[in-house]
Amino acid sequence: MLSNYYTLKYLTETAAPVLEGRTLTGAFTQERDELIISFGPSPPSLVISCRPDASTFYLHDGIARARRNSMDIMDGCRNARLTGLSIIPGDRVIHLALEDGRLVAAQFFGPKSNVLLVHNGTIVDTFKRAKELAGSRYETVAEEIIFDFARFRQALERNPSSVASSVLRKSFPVLGSTVAREALFRAEIPPSALASQITGDARSTLEQAVRQIIQELHHPTVRVYERESVPELFSIIPLHHAGDHAEKKFDSVHEAVRYFLARRRAVSQVVDRKSAVAATIRQRIAKARRTETAISEEAAESSRADAYERTGTLLMAHLSHITRGDRNVVIDAEPIALDPRLSPVHNAQRYFERAKRSRLAAQQAVSRLESLRGEIALGERLLSGLDDIATEEEVKGFMHDHAEDLERFGIGGKSEKQSQLPFRIFTVEGGFEVWAGKSSENNDLLTLHHAKPNDLWFHARGSSGSHVLLKVGSGKGEPGKKAKEQAAGIAAYYSKMKNAKMVPVAMTEKKYVRKPKGAPPGTVVLEREKVIFAEPSLPKETGSRKRL
């Protein structure tokens, strides 16, 4: 009922005595879809919410303008005295009349809510959609509110197959859906009942309920209905259909609206934060499960170690029956494939090597599977813990208590700090991080301000491209050959030679990289270097975590 006509009417009637005669000193926004109009010489301010799910307004005594992320709106209405505050009869539009003839019109039409500055019947500025609306004519028509019960009865008779609540809303549109539902509840008529089912006594009971509600709307009493401390319904009449909610009454309609919106916003922020954390965890769990399946299949293949070793043993025991050039042989009724280029002994050794590699792969697979299954179980425990969180304080407590576990899923202080870095970030062999610049200026930022002396620095030789850093302290021990090759591949990938098969890449420690005075952005000089030939590629397992 926030944008119900009668709620807006009550807000207008209680705000007018407070604001009329005061000077409008400015209008600004610092929250999405929210406009604040300030008046001098002292509070309150008028807060106009144009949120699709909460289009309404209220007075607020304690608005403090933020130093950042705040923007002035509709400067043309500044320093004008407010001569009148009124609502258009039958419409969800309020007018703030200024002494110089200008008009501020606030429209509360759900997703199309807006605030307009009007002069001589023309829209000169708006809060939203300014380019589209500026210069167009402003028109509004007052409508007389008539409750025609005879017409309502006719509508029920003419639309017997329609849902009763729909007929009620169309007959008395000014009441709104919440009030229509309340009227049906008081008349003990299910919301899904058809018009044909409302006859005789039921119709009389419904009409009586509507008349009673109309009287209550003209003598509002404000309340908020909550479930588990979460505001779900706002009303200026008692809502009997909300009997399973806790009822919180207010003396001031403006205080009630402010409380309702603030609490709903806080709950929304908690839900959004929980959803973001949960989505990241679920994504990592899904990836871990895919990897688990792939490794399980590889482990099944690697379990052939005993068979490979038995084949090698058979070959060694029957060397006299094998000659170089044989492609296959049958020993003890077992067919064995051979490499005709190898001697019998080397063929046997080939099978022993396969057995060795197979056993090593099996051991690595078991270790990797244990790690993945542990990660999956941890993720599911974290998701279960998130389900019980309801407040911002509980979110903060959860993030603090599980900080180390959440870091494993890319969530938390260290991860969030990285997310603010304007570089492409990868993970290579050994868990080392590789950072890649995005432009010439960005390359300077990376090399001159985010590199430590012993970090390894890479750049494609003889070609423009990204500066790339392998962060030496980000993994365990020292970066290995594969990690360096992967970093060089990243530097080749983000260079003009990306499409070449192999690219020469310069590698050196950052302490041997300097920027000449006055050199263009991204230009540096190397005091020593080692050249690696690398295939342009990104790490296949981890991919890029792009940071904007």
C-alpha cells in the first residue's frame, strides 16, 4: 500500500502543513531511484522513492548529504518558495507548487515513477528519462472518486467466469490490490473465487466489508506487518488477512514509511550479499564436481598399471621369440602390440614405463580427488551456514568466522582486494599468480607500482603488448619451469604476435626493468634478460580472472 492513492493522500495531508511556505533549497540523489528535496532553513527533507517496488515519499529529519556519489538534480527549482503541496484527486500524483509559477510533479506509477519540473505546462527537467521527456507537454486530469456499488453488482453478473478479486479491483481501482484482498478476506470469500460464486448473502457481506474499509481509509491508522522481523506489508488500515504477521503500529505515517523502506533495503542488501556468496560457492562446487568426474575417468584408465607390468614381464621372458619389426605377438594366449621401430628389450621397457606412469597418475588422481571432495564438502557446509543468516551483523560474523575457508572459494579480504586491481589475473603451476596489464598506462601502473624487485617480468620481444608479472611470493617455494613457460605464454597471448605459433618472450626480474625519464607510457628498458620461446596461450585449468 505504499503507492496506494489513500496512502499518498495521507502523506500529502500530513506533509503540507510542515513544508508549505518554506524555501526549496535544492534536489539531489545519492541512492538509485531516490530523489531528496531539501528545504531551508532547517529539516525536514522530502524523500521521493521512484523504486519500481516502492514508489512513495516521506519526510525525513536526519538526511545527511554524502560527500561522494551524490548528484544535484533539477537545479531549476532551487531557491523557490513552496506555496502548496497537494495530490491530484483520484490519481497517484502530488504537486509541489512554487511561487514563481513552476511546478514539481511527483508521479508514483511503479516502474514508470518519476519527478518532473514543469513551467507553463511544459516539462523542462526530470529526475529520470530527461532526454525523452524534456520539452513535452505536461497534462494531468483530476478524477472524482465514486464508489458505485450498483455498477459493481452488474460487473459480477456480466463476468461470471472472472475471478472475483479482479472484478473488485476493476470496479474500484482507487482501492488497490491489497485492499481488495482484505475486503474479500473480511467477507470470507477466497481470492480465487469466481464472480458467479458471489451471490446473495456473500455479495451483501462483501459490499459491507468494502464500505467499512472505505471509512477506515478516511481515518487512517498506520502499521507495518512483519514476519521474523522482516517488514512484508505496509498499511493505513488493519489487515486481518495478515494475521500470521507481527503488527507494529506507528503514530507518524512518515516514520512508518521510512522504517519500512529502510528495513526492506537492509534485508535486500543481506539477501543480495548472501546470494552473491552462495552463487560463487555453487559455481566452484559445480566446477569441482566436473573435475572430479574427469579425474575419476582418468584414474580408471591409470589402474591398468598391473596389466602393463605383466605385459613387460611376459616380453622379457620371451625375448627370443620376438624380433625388431614385429607389430604384435601372442604370448600365453595374450595378444601384445609392439612398436616395430624398437628392439624386443625396448618394447618391454616401454610397457614398464607405462606401468610406472600409470601408478604415478593413479597416486596423483587419488590425492587430487581427496582435495576436490574436501572442497565440495566444505562448500556444502558453507552453503548450509548461509541459509541460517538473516541480518547484516550475521553476514559479517559469518565472513569473519569462515574467512580462511571462503578464501579457498575466491571470497574474502584477499580476494576482494585483488578484485579491485585493474589487471588480468591468472593462476599458473604451483599456485603462483600472474598479473597482466591492459594498456600502455596500465602497464606502467603494473610494472612501476605493483611489482616487487624479485617478481619475474615478461614481455613479447620486438612487439607491443602487455607487461606480465609472475608474483614470486604468491605460491609455495620458487616458480618452476612450467610456471615460467605459462607466464611467457600469457605475455605472448596479449601481444601483437598472438597469432604466431611461437613467440620470443623476454624474462627478467623486475629490479632489472627501468623506465627512462620522459619515455612514452608502457616503454621500459631492460638491463638484462633471458629469452623464452612460448606458444601464445592462457592457463587452461584456471583461465583468467578479469578485473575491471
